[in-house]
Amino acid sequence: METKVVEDIVIVGAGIAGLTTSLGLHSDALAHRLGIPSLVLESSDALRGTGFALTAWKNAWKALDAVGVGDILRQQHVQLFGNDTTSLVTGQQTSTTSFRDKGKHSGGCEVRCVSRRLMLEALANELPSGTMRYLSKVVAIEESGFSKIIHLADGTTIKTKVLIGCDGINSVVAKWLGFKEASFTRRYAVRGWAESKNNHEFGPRFMQFFGKGLRSGAIPCDEKSVYWFFTWTPTSQDKKLEDNPAKLKQFVLHNLEKMSSDVRSFIEKTELDGFLSVPLRYRHPWEIMFGNISKGNVCVAGDAFHPMTPDLGQGGCSALEDGVVLARCIAEAFSKKPMRHIKEKEEEEEEDQYKRIEEGLKKYANERRWRSIDLISSSYILGSIQQSDSKLVTFLRDKILASFLASIYLKKSDFDCGKLNSS
């Protein structure tokens, strides 16, 4: 039996971008929140922490503070004070970067490795009951005057004034806007999460390792858990490893034989169900330059908007930025009143609000377009250099460019998406 629902704002996807946008719009005792309800649709039956963890750089903490959950997550994760890079070709450390220096880009740079599950829970727990609807898979979108009709797999239809696609790299909303599928880089990543019974002895630093045709790293999240990753370009034989966690683990350890034993031990102790292998995909910068980030009362955010390789560590951070900027632009559209003195007919009022929403989403798209192009391009180029199997590029990477490459992380995180209230 079909169920019909009417909502002002519908957000598809309960990931980082979707929950941040919803929380940015939500009103409660904190005066800096904006007071506009929304409905968040999630296709799964619970929050999904796929990927285990993410590096939250300085720009991410500005966004988390803007929606009021920064301090909750700070209490659960250790602060990192530097980045150490080591060559697996020579075994020598190639660069070390402090996150506490007083330079232009590094002074006061707050960096923590944050559990995705804990971040999503922190965002979701601040939302009012009834905001989220699970097992709600969107199968179709259609026009209806100044509204959109969303069709769910269970037969429910939802009429909404604003539709926001935060539904990930395979976004239904992005496809409706005309975006193509994200492009495959021919690279894969393995991510893992290991937890000790006792406190580990890792220092509060981001450790990276570059080899010939591979990149790896390990980052402590708290006193007992460590997040690690490994990226490489697989051969046809390597692709069979995806469905065999035991062989995948052996493959990773074999390629990281020159990694320091204390870091390697965490990969060794990672349970097989803690190995996640995924293809690395991204959206071409020119698609974002010329594509429809917004169209009428529909837009996209997060991975639905700007999927990128993980080499810069800015995918989740930029999704947080999207949420704050989008909430601010939508709030401006909903708070503005018609300029006319005579009471309008209902259809005229709907048209007027539609135009305000359309302009608000255009403002969001314009504000986020070039930032997203910059991050996608920088991440792709950085990954190509870091994971190169060329002898020349490897030499330049390890001997000449190491400090410069490390500084890019800090430069790209030196960004402020602003507060929720633009006044």
C-alpha cells in the first residue's frame, strides 16, 4: 500500500554530509543552530561506518564546532602532533612535519583520526526523534510543480520543497542532475582497524610510508586503537584478492616487509573481518566545473558531489564543509520573506519560495565548486606522485619533494567554511 508523505526538506543519505546538513538546520537550545526541520532517508537499517576512520584536519574541526559536536569527538580521540614520512625503498625517513609549528599553514593545526561510527553517532544523536528514516531506498525522482516527488522502494512517496542528495558515490540524486558515474583510478585501497587490549605505544603522529607503486600509513585514533591503510595498483591476479581476506592480508604484509615492526604489528593483529578493500574513484574536475551541482530545488553534497581519492585525507572533511555551507544557504532561503505587500495567492507564494530556494542552492554550488575542484585535483596529483612506480618520480619524491608534499596537507586544511549564521 502506498504511503504519501509531505516534507519541506528531504536529505537522501545519513552519511557525514547528510547528517551535518540536517544538524546545521536543526534548532535546539544552542542559539547558533538555525531551526529548520528536515527528513533524512537512509537505505540501510542503521548508521554505516564504512571505512573505519578518517583523518579530521583543521578545516573539519571548524565545521564540527559550527554544528556543535566538536568537543564530543575531541574527548574520544587523541590529537596528533606531526606527520612522519618514510621511504620503503631506502628505509630512510624522508620528511617530518609538525602540526604545532607557528608557520602560516601549520600553526594551531588540529588533527585527529576519528572513528566514522563515532562521528556519525555524534551528529545523529543531536537530531530530534523522527528526523531519520532507515530502510528508505530512493528508486525514482519526479517533478511536481514547484516540488519533487521521491519514490521509495517500499512504495512510499514523499513530496518535498528541497531535495538534497548525500547518497554517496553511486548517488541517485547526482544521476538525476546529470552526473556520470565516478571514474575508476585503476588503484585500490585496503583499510583496516586494529584495537589492543592494553594501551599501544604509538606516539601521537601520522605515519606514512611510500614504496614503489604503493602507499601506506598508520594513525592512532585513541590510546588503544589504530587505523591503517594501504593503496596500490593491482594486476589482474591481485584483483582476486578482494574476495579472499586471508590472502589479502598476506599480500599487504608481504609488500610492507620494510615497514617498522611496531606499525606492521597492527596490520598483523587486524582480524580478517577488519580488512576492507575498495576501488578508488573520483569525479573529473571538469564535470564539477560544467555540471549541475544544483538544479532548481535539488542539489548534491559529499561523495555524491565530489568523490575524490583519499590521498589528501579531505573527503570526509570537505563533506563536513558542504553540510555547514548548505545549511546556511538553505536557512537564508527559508528565512527571507516575499517582498510584496499584498497577500499572494498560494501558487504565487510557492513560486516565490521556489525561486528563493533555487537561488540559495545556486549560492551553495558557487561557493563549493572551486574548493571541490581544487581538492579533487590536488588529491589525484598527490596520489599519483606518492604511489608512483617510476624510478625518476620515486627519486624526486623521496629526495627532493618530500617536505613539499607533506606541506600540502596543511595548506589544503587551512580553510574555514564559516559559521552557520551568515549575519
